[in-house]
Amino acid sequence: MSERSSSVPAVSLRGLTKSYGSGDVAPAVAGIDLEIRDGEFFSLLGPSGSGKTTTLRMIAGFEAPTSGQIWLHGEDVTTKPPFDRDVNTVFQDYALFPHMTVAENIAYGLEVRRVPAAERAVRVQEALRMVRLEGYDERRPAQLSGGQRQRVALARALVNRPRVLLLDEPLGALDLKLREEMQVELKAIQAAVGITFVYVTHDQQEALTMSDRLAVFHRGSIVQVGAPAEVYEHPATAFVAGFVGNSNIYPDESARRSFGARGRIAIRPERIRLDKPDDLVAADEGSALGTIASVVFLGAETRYKIALDTGDDLMVAQLNLKESPMESHSAIGRRVRVTWRREHLLSLAENPQAAPA
Amino acid sequence: MISRIARWFSARPRASLGALLSAPLTWIGTVYIGSLVVLLAHAFWSKDSFTGKVAPFDWTLDAFGQILGNPVYLAIALRTIGIAVLVTLTAAIIALPVAYYIARIASPRVRALVLVAVTMPLWASYLVKVYAWRTILQANGLLGWLVAPLGIEGPGLTEIWNSWLVLTYLWLPYMILPVYAGLERIPTSLLEASADLGGRGWVTFRRVIFPQLIPALAAGSIFTFSLSLGDYIVPDLVSDAKFIGNVIYDNSALGSLPVAAAYSFLPIAVMMAYLLFARRLGAFESL
Amino acid sequence: MKRFKGATVAAALALLVAACGGTSEVSSSPSEKPAGWLETLGEGEGELNLIIWPGYAERGEYEGFNWVDPFEEATGCKVNTTAMTDSNNGVQLLQSGQYDGGSFSGDASVRLMTAGDVAPVNVDLLSNYANVFSGLKNQAHNSQNGMPYGVPHGRGPNLLMWNSDLITTPLTSWDAVWEGNSTVNGKISIYDSSIYIADAAIHLMAKRPELGITNPYQLNEEQFAAAIDLLEKQEELGVVYWSSYADQVAGFASGDLVVGTTWQFMANVLGTDANAPKVQTLMPAEGSTGWSDTWMMATNAKNPNCMYLWMNHMMSAEANGQATVFFGEAATSQAACDYAETISPGHCELTHAADEAYWEKIWYWATPREDCDDDDAATTCKTQDDWVEAWTTLRGN
């Protein structure tokens, strides 16, 4: 996608704020700045109520910002209505027109924009092919499965060839298996059409899987922006560390007591090794002794909760490479040594607002 | 004993359903259907022209002959249906923006107020409303007083258009409420989707909102159309015009039950046809 | 609005009765007692259900007019009333079987007697019957085969009424309602009943003698067509039809109506309304239709003793005097007339109560009959059904 990238960002948000109600209520979106590059698959990640959907709706034009600006491809669209913005949206509930067929739904945007009928037909077929729904032209939305409706919604947006496609938790209503299939498919479609995707999700797994970059939202602000691996490996705040993947997070005192570290730290459960109490520790490793307090068997891996002798708890994930699941249950109460590489202790910023971009 | 009966019924769901429904079904069957059948049977019975007595089971088609032989009955039917259609169209045209305002624009507080205002006339007695309109429409009434400075006289109580006006007023809430409910049922995301795809307000209304309101409009029109079609008090009190209902009333009250019964077939047939038409539009899913 | 409700209920009941019951047999054998015949007067049953003309059973709504409460006190018969809109309606109501009797005009009474719906009256049981003017006894409209079928309530003409604030020159004939003029067009008030065709016939008797109309209720094809033609022309003048007296009163009060056919009763009601325009009434020179009303008892009356008590009461000087003054019609006995004078001086002369010559000019409402109500078998006339249908046609167009 880099070949399509240009210096002008596809989406640029400047001090974007949205408040509902009067003063003392915290704003839904509190003055965010963000640049989304042309052609990128960009995710807005955050728990519900974090302001990510409101941000998306402001980009689409469904909500007017209280203050701040929205630029699309170098054009200020802050005050423009949705139909004057070169973006299209895939809605969480699909928002297919129930009284129209699949083909009519897809053709709607073209018809409204007065694309000639012949071209319209060709483009509708193209879009149907892209989402692998050839032959479904005459169906009504009610006759389709959830996954199929999702595809129609996607085709209906893409057929207009917008420069930016906004997706509002589009896979939220699908079951796990279908969701995973669609993730792959969406990614492939984005690669094929080369359009900027702005993708809202609360599912960190999904955001990590699909995004070129992502922004983590928390209480109306963006706490971190970066590539998935970057955000995962270097969470800027305790919130990011906890929300993106799992982390053991320790405040200053516990960090010093159990890990000999200074300041606030986090460590991923999968980065810790579980050894016998008398096993050796390498030079670049830290280590502590504890007792297995609980065991959760998850198939490919097992999660242990270790009560450290220092008094802190620690989550450890171990791939079940050799340990038999049958044995793991009898592990409770066993004495263990936990070992980690010092480089995997992540030190966290004190002030979540001061996150690096 | 009781538990044995209970067990017998619980093993036979159809029998228990039948036992449950037998009372209301008997009621509907005898009182409702029965009286309708008796009424319609009168259409085929003869009547002594001097004493006005109906002779049951003395079969004749005279009443139908009288109706078919006199063009006035057709004229009255067309007038009634015409006004009913006009009332329905007018109510729909007024109801759409009002319902849209209530459902989509008004704040929750205003919405509650407007809904109360819309339904308020339904709480008042029908006759009070009609008589109120009489005082508005009569020669020295409110309307006449308002237009007097323009050198125009009030409409008086003979104009057929008075019926159109008053019937529209009376039945408008029955159109607004289903249309409002229909609008409520349309998810906001559909309107956003239309705007998102380039549809401006009017296009969104025409292409997305209106088609989905057709069942609601059809449901509302069943009320406005059938209530207008069957009304005989409004045309009598504000218009001095005869509707189907007046002919039936006059004939039943004034001694020609067979003609009244025969003419009753007409509104029944018109309503049947209309209900079939409304069903095709999906009205019954919207009631 | 009693009229709609009552009529609808009555129509529904009529259906049931017509469906369930057979026809009543009137015995023609003199040795047998006719159906509904009362040999002796017993105690009142406690209830009485009457079909009335509006204003025929007052209980004090207008001050000084109350002849129902005293009756109830004296007899213990609780009186319930239903007002009819016209005679056809009255016949229909009585045939529903829910009533003990009613006050019927000639166009209803003859039909009811013929059908056997009303019973002959044993006048020996009615102490006040002897006082009744002889001109009101054993008439065609209240007796059959020399047997009285009821007792008179009162009689009167259908009058011409006009707004005398607007029409300052007193009218003398019906011409204003038939020919119209710039003052009255669009504001002519006409009785909404097929019986009004007779009023057209009376106008034709004066204006077109060549038609040979001798009885405005018995019209042959040609005469009938001329009457309908006249009514159609009248409708073009702008006519407002009334079927409830209250409609007409409201119309005159509001100025929507300025001239029309009425009963003295409505003029009296308008006279009590200080805000209403002044009205005058007249029995025009060419004559008029009118009524002579008879209290009759239904053959299947459930409360015959109360009905007899009521009939006797309505012939008493007090009741008949009040009732006839209230409605503005002629009293039925000299005693009633004298009583009426005490309420409304000059009433008897004004209403021509004892002036039989005056009543010669009045055509009491009667039922149109195919045999023209004459002895000539060759002549045929338009029937009641023809009249009703013609009226429907006139009003429906």
C-alpha cells in the first residue's frame, strides 16, 4: 500500500471534541488528534464507551463535532453533510434496506449519484463478485444469513469506490468462526481495492490481526497509536497493557518487591517460564519463588496463577508442549520458580495522556 | 375427579383449546355473525309496501332491483367512496410530516406533548366534535366570522366539502398513530446509510422512508377509509349530503329494511376489496 | 342525538323480532275478543314505554310544562320515551315490539291498524273520552270498522315559519319556499321526510288545477311526477332539510335558515331564546298538510293498564291543555281548551280547537296507497314505497 501513500493523510482529525449534554458530563470524545494515512487499514480500538464509534460517526458526518476539525484528503469537511463526503460506511447492524433486493441495495448509492444504468449493472455485478455473492441479486436482506448481509453491506459501500471506508464493528454480530473467516476476507478485499479502511472494534485480537496501525481509545482520548506489534510490545500505559493482550501489571512498590524494577511495570503471561524451584536462572533473567494457586486449562495453553512469596500474584501462560493436561490439575499447591528475561519487563508511562504517537 | 378431567385435557391440547374458545366463539358466531346473516337475509325478503312489514322467507330480489334500477344509489355510493378516498389521502398527506416530526425531530418532552395533542380529540365524544364543527362552519359561525372581512360568506352547513373536512379531522389520529409507529420502526441507521450513500433528505424520504411506511399507511387507511365509508352522522349534520350510511339508516329507520339490507352489501363488498388491497400492501403486519 | 341511537337500536331489534316472530293475527270475528282487547282496567304495571313526537311527554324541562311527573305519581307507571323522526320511523319503532304504544299521526296510524300492530281501545274504560270533541272520534285515522283504536292527543297544521327580522313584509303563501327569492335561497328549511311530497301536491292543487289532484296523499303517475319535479326545482333554490326539530331550531337561531316548513313547537322554542332572530308562523291560504295525532296501544303491549291510564291522562284537561299549549296545537276537548286558556290566553281560538271549518283546509298526514284510498278500482296511485324511494332519490342526488 505504500505505493499509494501520499503525503496528504486520508483522514486528519484536529482537536476533535464531542460533548453530549452540558459542562460537567465528560465529553464522549475529548479533543483527539489523529492522522490516518492513505491506503492504510487503521483500527480504532477501545472498550465500549471509549469514544471510538463517536469518532467514526463524526468522520462519516452523522454527528457534528462540538469543536475541532475533520479533514479528508486535505479538504475540511467538518460542516459537510454525509452525502457530501467521499466516505462510505459499513454499519454494525448492516442497515440494509429491507424493501430492496440485494442488487437494489448495492445499486442505491450509484443510482442516487446518477450513474448510468448500464455502468451501474456492471459495477453491481463486480461488487457482488468481490464479496462472493454472485447470483444473490434478487434476494431480499431477510433471506440472507448474517455473514451474507455483512457482505452485502460491504459491497454496497465499496461499489461507490469511496476513498475512505468506515467500518463500525462490522463483525460484531457474527459467530467466532465466521468472524475469523471474514477478518481474512476483509483484509484481502482491502488489499485488492487499496482503499483506506477505518475500522472500529472493541476486539483487540481483531485489531491486532487486521490493522496496519491502530489507535487505542480510552475515556474519549487516544492513549496510543502504532503498529500492532509496537502497541503490543510497548504498551504506553497500564490501560493499553491490560487492554491489548493480557498483562501482569504492578505499581511501583510491587514492581520493586517482586521484580526488582523501578517504576510501574507490566509483563505478559506468556513471557514467563515456569521452572522447578531449584532450576538455574540465566544472567539476563530475573526470577522469583511461589506456589501454584490455580490452574485454568485452555487447550493449547494452560494458565497458572502463582502466589509469589513476596505476596504478589502473577499470571503465567504455558504452551502445553509436553505437560499433559491431566497432570496440570494436580499442580495446585506445588512450589515453582518463575523466570523472566529482564527485557520483557515493560515499564509504563505514569501519565497515560503522555503516550508516544 | 377434577384432577382426572385436568389430566384428560392436558393430554389433548386441541380439546382444551376448543373448550377455552367455545364460549367466545359461540358469542361471535351467534351474536355477531348471526345478526349479520339475519340483516343480510332481509335483502332477499319481501315487504308489504303499505304496512312496512317484512315477510321472512318470502324470497325476492325486489330490493336489489330497486337499487340497481335507480342511478341515485350508484351516485351515492360513488360520492361516499370518493369522499372516503379523499379523506384517506388528505389524512395521509397531513399524517406524514406530523408523524415524522414526532418520531424523528421532536425532543422526548415535545414528542410526548404532541402525541397527547394528537390523541386528545379521541378522548372527546364524537358528537361533541361534530357539533363543534357545526358551530365553526355555520353561516354566522367562527369560520364565517373570520372570512367576513374578506367579503366571503361562511360555508354554511350544506357543502359536501364540509364532510371531507370534518371526517379528515375526526379520523386523522387513526392515520398519524400507525404512521408514527411505522416511522419508529425504521432504524436510524437506515436513514444514515442512505445519507452515507449520497441520498439527500428528499431522496431518503422517497426511496427509503416512504416505501417502508406503506404498510403503516395502509393500516391507517383501513381506519380512515372504513370509518368515512360507514359514517352517516357527519354528512347529515354538516353537509346535508347523503352517504351510503344515510341511505341504509333512512331505509332501516323508515321502514324499508330489505332495501337497507341490500344496500348494505355494497359497503361490505367495498371494504372486503379494500382489505384485500391493504393486505397486499402489508397493512396487517403493521396493525 | 337520541334519534340516532334510538333508531339504530330499534332497527337492530326490529331485525330480531322480524326474524323470530311471526305476523300477528287480527281477529275479524266479532264474537271473539280482538287481540290486545282490555275488558277491565287493572293496576298499573309500574312501567310504560312510549314512542312519541318530540314535546309530547314533558317533565318540567321548560317551566310550567310537566304532565309526566304527575302521571307517574298518580299511577306508579314509570314513563320511558323514544322520539321518532317521522311517521315511517314511528312505524318501524313500534314494530320492534319494545313499546307499549305511542302518539301516531295518520300516515302511521292507518298502517299500524291494518297490520294489526295496534289494538282497538275499550273506550268505556277511559273516563275522559266522553269529553273529546266529536270531530275527533271515529275518524279514518283512528278507527277501523267503527272500533276506536286510540284517543286523540291534538292536531295542528304544518306551518310556514320565517325570520321576521329579515323578512319584514309578512308572508301569506307557501310561494317563498317553492319559488324562492334572493333573501331565502340557500336558507329554505324543509322537513326531511317522504311525506313532504304531499306539501308539493298541495302547492300544485293551487297552482296547477289541471292535474286534478283531489287528495295530496293519493297521487297518480302524472301527479306524482309533477310533485317530484317541483321538489327538484325547489332543491335547486338551496334547501336545507331537517329531520330533528333541534336542527331546525339551531338553523334559525344561527341564521343559516330564514324560511321553511315547521311545527308551532319550534317557533315556541325559538321564542324562548332571546338571542335568536324573531320568527313568525302562518297557515297559508292555500292550506297545508297537518296532523291529528292519536295515542295508540301496541297489540303486544307489556303494560296495557299503564297504557290505558296514560291515554286517559292525556285526555284530561290539565295534561291535554299543557301539552297542546306546549306544542302549539289544538286541544282535544272543551275542558282542555279551557285549561289551556289559563296558561296561554287566546290559545283555543288561535289554534282553532273547535273550529271544524278551519280543519277542512288541513290535509292530515295519511299513507299513500296503491288503491288511492277510494272506491274506484280503476285508479292506481303511487305507494308508500314509491314515495320513500322518490324521496331517497331526491335527497341522494
